[in-house]
Amino acid sequence: MLMIRISTDFKKAEEVLKSGGIVVAPTDTLYGILADALNPEAVKKVYKLKKRTENKPVIVLIPSVEYLKLFDVYPKKEEIKLLKHGGITVIIPLKDSKKFFYLHRGAGSIAFRIPKKEELIKLMKNIKKPLIAPSANPEGKSPAKDIDEAVAYFGDSIDLYIDGGKIKSSIPSTIVKVNSQVQIIREGSVKKEHIDKIIKSV
């Protein structure tokens, strides 16, 4: 018999993640597969579960810009402003591209986002760890919109499912890169006009 652990309490995810376990939970835009971003083995598990393309990097969620120091990353003021807005993914180059290869997969940079979801921010602050949270689906399938779909995909391979109801929006985050100007890599939940306003206020 399958042992499926489902809860509505984000607090239950803390011990699971701290011990290198895998959690499916709602993020800002989709259900995501959460794992400790500083634990290479946990990240490897997520790649295997999703059958994710090996050279495809993952986005790292952080609760505040201070957490960038864990990656030896010192952002520009524009990058800080965009991150602090919440819900915007910002690609930042690493000082040493040999580090954190298991996250960036040769890109030499990491895409960071501070989520808007308060439960996620609180969770990361409580466990003092950044997280990866790729969408809860095997590669090539549609992202799970609710826990039933996620369970159908992964069954008891996931240590804990957090049920946050049905996801209403499936628009992914906007991804940007700051060079001499802001380059929008993927326009998602935050539109270009809004990005321009944020940068003008720096």
C-alpha cells in the first residue's frame, strides 16, 4: 500500500526539508517540488523525479537578499530592487562558476527569486535554507494544478505533499537579467512595463 503524506500545514515541511527530503507545495504560480538548494543530493533527487534534462538549471528561491551571500553573490542595486519586489526571477552571475555546478549546470549564473507567498518565505527563514522549486510534473507533462494531480505523477516518491487547493494561475514568473540594461528572458506574471517602473525608481 502506498504511503502518501498530505498536510495543509507548511510547518510540517520544515523537518522534511532540513533532513534532505522532498516536498510538493504551492508556490506563487504553480505547485513546485521543494528541496534544500544547498544539498546536492536533494537537488539530484528532484532531477531524477522530474526526469529533468541534465543541463537545465534550476531557479533558487530565497527569503531575502541576504541569502545571496551563501552563494558568494553580491548583486547590483537594480538586481536588489527587482528581487525585493517579489515574484521576479533575476539571473545573477557567480563569482566562481566552478561552484554550485549542480544548480547552474554550466551556466555560470544562478536565477534567484524571492517568492511573494508568505508561507514559503517563513518556511525558508525557519529552516535557514534557500530552496529549489521546479514545477511539480515530469518533464514534458503539464504542471500539477492540485495535489491529486501531483500524487498521480509522483505517488510515494515525495516525502510530503502540502495541499493548498487548486492553483488558479499557471503563469510562470518573469525572468530577467541585468547588464547595461534589463533584459527580459521570459515575460511571465510581472509585465515589462512594471519591470521598467521598478528600475526607474532605483
